Amino acid sequence: MTSTDATADAGAPPPGRHILARSAVIATAAVFGLTYSLSAPLVAFGLAQHGLSEALIGANAAMHAIGVLVTAMLLPRIVARLGARGVIIGSVILSALTLMAFPAMPAIWLWFPLRLLLGMAAEALFVTSETWINALSTESTRARAMAAYTAALSMGLALGPIILSLVGTSGLVPYALGAAICLTAAVFVASPQVPAPHFDEPTVDSPVHYLRLAPLALTATALNAAVETAGLSFLALYAIGLGWGVEDATRLMSVMMIGAIVLQLPIGWLGDTMDRRRLVIALAVASALGAAVWPFVLGHAVATYALLFVWGGAFVGIYTIMITIVGARFKGGDLVGIYAVSGLFWGFGALVGPLLSGVSMQFHVHGLAIFTALACAAFAAAAWRLRSAS
């Protein structure tokens, strides 16, 4: 099995090239996050402008998830055959061409296979860049590298809607802008000065195999997706129900996202200086306790902003440290396989999170806080029980 320490296509690169490569892949993560957060609402608005119902818009979004699932099964072997650089360049070119194709399609039903292609390209770009940054990291700085990666991803996710608010959602311009942003990722990694690791083909393709290898990491992915999508769907509504104004309630998500970006670097430093399994448990417990006190502080603006800032960092930190643990433990094809199967768990979490939180909010005014606290507490318990196997 190939070592996860980065190697250039021929020989070990000097330290300066390691820094260049890490910077390029981290920038690619930001581009991925920005493209995703720009394209998802852009396509939804476009479908609505064509008169499609909310049910059909949801079905179109599901095509993205199907693309993720299809790619998760094939990606480990594709990366082994084409290389990490080839997969990323191919993915961003496919994403750019697909985005440009949306406004050019003569029939709206063609937006459904296009959304499938967009999901496939996004999964390949996300998994390959995440695997690449882990392969470029040494054990002494792995958590900080993954923290920078996660922070860049979160920053990209935060910028997409902001760009749409400036350029609008009508016409060719937003699609062309999204395509241009996609192609910048190819610029980052295309240079031969950026060393690309090689990954062998995995010996096993079964998702069950990877679940047995990294049950806690995959569970963390599902938790992240479940709580994140639930928060995006209901946090503002939850605050409005407690008396917040619409603009102030919407601002809460921004505060949480800023915390998720800013606090990843100190969390990454902790991940390189203490036992990572204990840190994951501590972050999960902090997330559970933080959500549990939401009902008590949401009546006070300053306390709410401070709590959500810290909570956002701690919660996203769970994912940061878990992918660090996986990168330290697994190599080559197995590493790609675990990250690819995490797409399946992300889809599962994104499905059940809004569903369970919505049901919880129907039964109790603080249903979102209850759901979030219980989900984080359950993960903390699982992390404690599985700490020797994670």
C-alpha cells in the first residue's frame, strides 16, 4: 500500500513544494465550497423561474445526491487509474461545462441529468482533494492541515450566497461566473510544481468493509450533515418563533459559520498536541451541552452570538479531527474508499436531519435544540465506546 506521505510523480519533493501543494489543495477546497453553495440555490431559483413545483425542485436536488452515491462506488478505482491531479482537473472541467449547459438546455427536464453530473463531479472533487491534503500532511501537523482545509471549505460555502446576492440569479452571468470559479481549481493543481500522490486500487469495494474500518468517522460525517442541514433549514425559524426579527434570526447562521471558520485553526493545533480521540469526545460533549443551553440564552442577543460562534467551531471541529484520525490511520486506496463512502453517510445524514428536527419542532418549541443536543450526545457516547476502534 502506498504511503500517505506526499510523493511527487518522481521522487520526494522538497519542503517548499509540500507547502505549495498544501496551499493549492486547500484553495481547491475553498473553490469547491464556493461552487457548491453558489450552484445549489442558483439551480433551484432557475427551476422556480421555469414554473416547477417545490416537489420537482426537491427531486432535482435529489439527482445531485444520486450523483454523489454513484461516484462514491467508483471513485477509489478512478483515482488509482487517473491520479489525484487528473481526477480534480477532470472534475472541475465537468463542473464548469455542466454549469454552462443549464441555461442552454432547450427542455427543462434535461436539468435533471445535468444535476446528476454536477453531483458526480462535486463528489469526485471533494473526496480527492480531502484525500490529497491528508497525503501531503506529516503526522506532527496533520490536524492543522485538515483544520485549514475545513476552514477553507467553510469559507467557500459562506461566500456562494453572497456572490449570488450581488450578481443575481437570472440570465447567463451567474452560471458563467460559477463555471469560471470552478476552473480556478484546475489552475491551482495543474502545475507540475504541485506534487500529486499516487494511490493504489483498493482490494475491496464494499461500503460495509469501510464501515467496519472507520465506523466512528463515517458516523461523524452523518452527524455533521444531519445537524448542519437541520440548522440551515430551521435555525432562523426557531429564533423567529422565540421573538427574533427576520434579519437578526438570519444573521445567526452567519455567526455560526464564522465560528466554524475561525476556530478550526486552534482546534487543529489541539489535534496536533493532545490525544485526538479524547479531543473528539470533548468537542462532542461541548456541542451537546452548547445546544442544550440554547433555550436559556436565545433571549439575550450578545450571549446568543457568543454561544453560536463557539458552538459552530466546536461542532465542525468534530469532523475536522475525525478526518485527521482517518488520515493518520489509513493509507492509499483504503483512505480514498473511506472518504468516498463518507458521501453515502453524508447523504443519509442530510436526509434524516431535517426530517427528525422538523418533527421535533412540531412537538416542542425548542425541538431543534433538543434534536441537536441529543444527536451530539449520542455521538459522544458512541465515540467513548468506539474510541479503541476509531
